[in-house]
Amino acid sequence: MKRLLTNIVATCLCIFLFTTYVSAISFDDIPEITSEIAFVACKDNDQVVFEKNADLPVSPAGLLGVCVAMVVIESNPDLNRLVTVPSDVDDFVRGTDAATLNLDAGDRLSVRDLLTFSIIRSAADVSYTLAMNTCSTVDEFVSKMNDYAQKCGCANTVFKNITGLDTDGQYTTARDMWKIAKAASLNFDFISVASLTYHEVEETEHNAYYYADTTLLMRKSGYGNYYSSYIIWGKTGNTSQAGRCVTVEATHDGYTYIYVVMKGDFDYPEGVTSMKRDYSFYDCKQLLSWSFNSVKLQTLCDTNTLIATIPLKNSSKTDYLAVYPAQQIRMLLPSSVSKDAVIIEIDENLTKDTLYAPIGAGEVVGRANIYYAKEVIASVDLVTAQAVMFSPGAAIKSVFLKILPYIVIFFILIIVYVLLHIFSGFTLSLKSPRISLNQNIRRRNMNNLARMFGADNHSRTYKKPPQRPTQQPQRSPQNKNKKPPKTDDKDDFTMSFYDEPSKKKGDDYNFDLFT
């Protein structure tokens, strides 16, 4: 039960780490490697420090054995359980040109022993024995392998067999193999068998079995001087399509990396004819040495790092609220770079906005971006360190302060209006005496004209000038009692300026009409 819980926790942690946002950083002094495919990333935070054709599909070769081992471990709670080598084991490996341990049918070995030989030998007969004692068919076991790859987050991996031999439609990538290797590295049972360089089974029904690991990076006396004491475990592979392959986990001085190198050559180095070089091992060791010497893990921020103080409304306790990173952010940077070269900036939306109470402790209120060389290398949620309660009085004050500018503007407009009204009334009062004087002068001039021409002052019309008496015509007897029709002087009067009205004594003519 304890081992099962450990596996579950390890898998969940693996999936969580895969979702962490970490961006690639450009590093200096990267070694030149001849292998076609390589991928190196930190196990602690998934940060990539080197990649070359990491998403190029390639045959998995013996690296597939990591997935085989994990399916067996998760399907067999008791690794000390004895299992029997199938009777048709020879038929399975015959004609495949696959590596074998020469197991005899009917022999009984523990699952742990078989797992160890599967890792250090990549033996096809061992893989077949494990598969048939885990599932009813090989195809069912392969299906579980593909399910496990998907659980690890692999997007470009399809397995078709349990041996790693080149097969149409079977492929993976260095990036996907890194994900599988990392998930396996979180499992204690896997590490306990994959970290061995030699394994031996002394007694079985028919034979004794032993084999030394082919991962020369883990063997001091191995061929080619590839050994490194930093390596924890490793797995190798070799086919015509995949070339020389290796994946290892190494740790040193607090740093842990997983390396995947594929499609390496096995040839004489330039100018050397005495010994061939396995370039998968050689390139892996080059990358291993570079990553530990030229890359430094730095803590950029943690949960106690104050990022900013944001204005707060609706609270009577404080007007500002401090925000902190939700988690610790550790990044790999070139060794020559100091922490001061990293800049943390909060999201612009958070700088423009104001927080409003109530807010709970640990509540996410925004995000911060971490910059290096003007590029975003990571981001983190920002949370509050304390809870803030809602205050009705502070809310009313906040609303009042928000509308206060509009109230001030309103009263200013009223004051301006009143002042303008008072000023306009004062101006009119100054003009009114002059207006009255002009009206009196105009009225006097009109009266003078009226007197000159005999006009009525009220109607401004003229009376009919006196006529010399003329003899009235005699009326006939029948018209004797009739009165002559009354005429309207206003209608009959026609004045000519050639007729001079009579001038009375004392009247003066005044033609100054516009004074």
C-alpha cells in the first residue's frame, strides 16, 4: 500500500510539474555535439537548458525499456513475486536479432530480477516474460505502454512492440522520452533497479544469470572513459534507425538533470584509428559537464518576496494591500548572470485597477511576469498575505470621494452662472440712463416734426390743411335732409412737400432729427 501511494503521489507531482510555465533561456558556451537529437532539462522545474531536434520523430530503440519497466511496476504490487518464463519464449525472440538473456522456459525468477535485467540488458526474452506475466497478450501490454506515455504528457509517441526494434509506425521524440524518464525517476522501485550496473541470479531451475550494464557512463572500468560519478541511473538503446541512444539522470551540487541523446554515431574520432567512439555517450558527458559548470539555479522569488502594494478600497484598516508570489520560482541562468539581472513586473491590468474589500488571505489578485534579457522567462500568481474585511463607512467614503470632483465642478458652474448674471444686470443698469436720454431726444424731434407739418402727436398723421371756402352745390329737395358723407381726414389727406403749411408765430423749425 505504501509503494502504491508513493507511485500515485509521484505521478501527480510529475503531471503538476509538466504544467508549470517556464520559458527557454539562451545560454552561452554550449558544447557542439555530433548526435542528431538531444534534449536536456532540469528535473526540479522542467526548465529546458539544451535541445537539438527535440521534436523529431525517431525509433525509440532500447529507451522504450523505461516505459516497459514502469508498466510492470504499476501492474505488480509485489515485485518479489516469482514468475515463470513462458514456454514459447524462444519462438518470440527467434529471428528477431534482438538482444536476449537466454532465459530457459520454465525457469522462475522474481519480477524485480527480471526488471533489472530488462533495464541493464534490454533483453527481448526478459521483456516477453514480464509482459506475459502482467497481461494476457503482448498487444494488451503495448496498449498499457501507450496509455502510460499519454499519462506522462507525450504527444508524439506511439509504441508497437516491447523490444524497441525498428517497426513501422513506432516512434517517439527526445522531448517525449524525457517526460517518460522523468516520471520513472520519481518512482523508487524504478530507481532501485535502474541504478544498478551489474546483476546476478545464482540459482534457478535450469541456469544462473548475470549481466553487466551497458551504460558505460555508469561504469568506472567501462570502454571509452565515459564514466561520470554524477549519474544516478541510465538506459541505453541501439538500432539502425535510432542509432546510439542513451538517457540518464545526473545530480551534482543540488542540481538534477535528465539527459536524452539519440541517433549518435559509433565511429572513429577525427585523427584517431585505435578506438571507436560512441557519440551518444560522448555527447551526453559533454552536456553533463557543461550543465553543471555553466548553469546556475537561482531563486528569483518566494512566498515572502514583496512584489507590490496595490490601492485598496472599502476598508477602514488600510488603503493599500501587499501582494506576494503564490509559490517559489527557481530558474536556471548562466553562471555569469546575477539575480539583479532579473526583473519582476506585475501585470499591467493590476497596476491600473484598485482592489476592493472584502478580500481573503491567499486570494489570487493578479499575475507577475519575470524578465531576463527583455524576455519573459516565467510568470507567477500574486496572492494577498492577509484578509481584509468590508467596511460600510469606507465604502460610502470611497463613493463620495469618487463623485466629489463632479460635485465641485457642479458648484463651480453655479457660481460662474450667478456671477455672470450679476455682472450682466450691473452693465444694463449703467446703460439705462443713456438709453432713456436717447429716447427723450428722439421723442422731442418727432414732436417738432409733427408741429411743423401739423401732425397729431399720438397718431403721427397729419391734419387736412385748411381749404379756401367754395360755393356749396345746391341740394335737390329730396336730398335736402341728407347729410353729406363724413370723410376721414386720415384717408383723404395727401400731403405734398410743395405745399407750405402756415407758420404760427413762435414756432421754430428743427430738422435735427438724429440728435
